[in-house]
Amino acid sequence: MVKTSVESGSILICLDGFKQGGTQQAFINILPDLTSKFSRVYVLIIQKSERDLELPNLPNLISLKFDSKRTLDLKLFISLFFLLRKDKPQLILSSMFRSNIFMALFKSKRSKLFWMEQNTYFNRTSLQWFIMKILLTKVDKIICISNDVANLTRSKFGKRIKYFVIPNPVSGSIKIVELSTKKNDFVFIGRLTEQKQPLVALEAFSVFLKKYNEESYLHIVGEGELLINMKERAKKLDVYSRCVFHGFVSNADVYALLSKTKTLISTSKIEGLAMVRFEALALGNCIVTTNSGGTDQFFSRKSNLGVFVSGTDSIEFSTRMLETLSPKYWSVEMINSRIQIIKKFNSENFVNSLLSEYLNLRN
């Protein structure tokens, strides 16, 4: 068995920003295990904001936040240069474009660098992919959160770099609640953008209400450029009174909503691996999802457990929504079966896999 503890030394995590998102939450989830493995854990944020998520209070966690809004930021470059040569972290994890580039440029030879690809980045420009490809010689491995992410990344970089797939971990603080607290309601969680296709969820919910159940609610968690359109469309569809717009809320409130509802609706056009789907399963929820990143790998052939893959047609999607409310999916045994799907996606397993890959480089 590969040893997965590091007695001393440091690890550095670098992110472009730390606003609410699946990538940021995944890093928060693994921090307690990382601080038990390394003597110092740095979290470096390139562009801070007032809406950043809070980091946990851990004794050997060091937060470094910059306010860099420009790609060419001399002050940031100088700070990174001296930081990475003073401490020389044993392992650097970077995610998002600027973080990946800056860590490759300024890391010391002693440090191992893992790029973490958290999404299917179809929106990256050809120039961005080209710059990353040039810097591959500075990268030791690339972590991808799903096979879909790995396939896209491999198509851009070829076989010049080693890839490995580790799905993001679910928070260990999620606790199952009594079935009696769950209502026949649905919840959409995500940014209200074209990528997430929230209007698909709204249209399907409208069909569901009119054809099947006039008593259900759709809880919408998130903000974005489509928020006004969502509210106007809900009024035109005459379902506004059955929609609850929560805006961005804390993770604790997200888990509370999942605990009170039965079905998560996930309508993304593209995705790396939507972590909220794992969180929903951890709370026993059913899921209706489009075929976005990671779906074939983790969610196909699970309809017998109340996990359905659907197209974006409103009638098809609403039919799947109705199916998730069937009593056969809400026995204690069935709920536990959904929870079991994600048992292995925990922080300890993620960190152990990560460190196994790191220690393999040293052997």
C-alpha cells in the first residue's frame, strides 16, 4: 500500500477566485485532510472579492489573498516569485486558467505541480489552450474530475502529460434527515447562466404543474444574468407563485433545502461534474439531469434508483420529474441505495489518491 502521509513540508492551492462554486467548495472539503498531512497548507487567491467563501479555521492553514484584476500584474508576479522560492511547497495544486499559468511560470524545481481541470472548458480560447500547452513541461500531472474532462483535456494536450481522474469529494458535514421533512418539491442549484440552462428547468416545471401536480414548488438557488428573464418567464407561464428565488445562499442553507425537497433538477449544457448532484444523493434525493459532464460515468443506468437522465424537451423532462415522486423511490432501502452511490467520494479518499500520485513521482 502506498504511503499517503507527508510528515512535514507544505502544499499550496492556487485559485483565480473564491466566490461560491463547485471548484471552491471541493477545495474547502479537502482542507481538513490536507492539514492533517502537511505542516503548512497555503490557499492563494489571485483575485479576492467581498463575496468569497469563508475558509475553515484550521491551525496550519495560511490564507493569501491578492486583488489582481489584470493578467500582467507585476506586483503579483514579484509576490509569487518570492513566495514560491522561500517556502518551496512540495506540492502545488492549481485550478483555473490564470492560476495554472502563474504556478507553471513561478514554481521552483523542487515543487511538483498538478493542474486540476474542474470543468469541460469549451469556452477557453485557442490562445489560452496554446499557452497552457507550451507550459506543460512545468506540469507533473493533470487531475480531471471526470472522464469527460479528461477526454477534452487530452484532445487539447495529447499524450505529453499524465492524466488521472479523481471526482470531487462531498462534504463530510452532510447528514441525512427524516423522510417526513421532505415535500414533493424540486430544487435547481447553480448560476443562472446559459451554460446551466435554468430556463429548461422552469419550462419543465410549468408543464409538470399543469399536467401532474399543482401543489409542488420549484426552489431556485443562484444568481446570474438570466435572473430577470427567469422571473419574467415564470410570470408569463403563470407559475411565479410556485417558484421560490433564493439567490445565493450558504452551503448549510443549500443542504437544508435539499433536505426539505425530493428532487434535484440539473439542466447544464456543459459541465465537468456537477458536485451538487453528489450532494443531493448524499441527502437521499432523486435527480433528473441532462447528459452533461460525468453523467455517463456516474449516473447512467441508475433510473431504478430514482436517478434519471433526460433531454431538454419540457414534456420528457417533466415526465421524469413525476417519476421521481413515485412512492417506490422513497422507501428507506431506496434512499440508502442512493446515498451509497457517493459513499466513496469523500475527502479522505480524494486526498489519499492525490498523495499517492504525488508520492509515485518521488519513487
